Amino acid sequence: MNPLRNNNQRNMLQQFMDFKRSMQGQNPQAVLNQLMNSGKYTQQDLERAKAMAEQFKNLLK
């Protein structure tokens, strides 16, 4: 087993858990709208993230 890969997987899992914890009790659509309205993210960024999420979802099947 590659220890570097294993460490990267743990880091990704930890980042996800941190994200999940930070989103508890929040409306995801409201958070997304706020980010889009603030200009922090563009429609292109959103579309890219959606495509990446779809690819990731397919990996988990």
C-alpha cells in the first residue's frame, strides 16, 4: 500500500468531514446563492463543480 496515497485519502476525508460539520443547520441553496451573489464564484465555477461532483458520484457507484 502506498502511504502517500493513504495519507491523501485521509486528508480528503477530513476535509469532507470539516465541510459537512460547517454546513450543519444551513440551507445549502442559500449558501450557494450567497457565494454566487458575492461574486466569489461564477456560473462557470458552479458548472465545473457540478461536473466534478457528477464524475465523483459515478466513481462511487
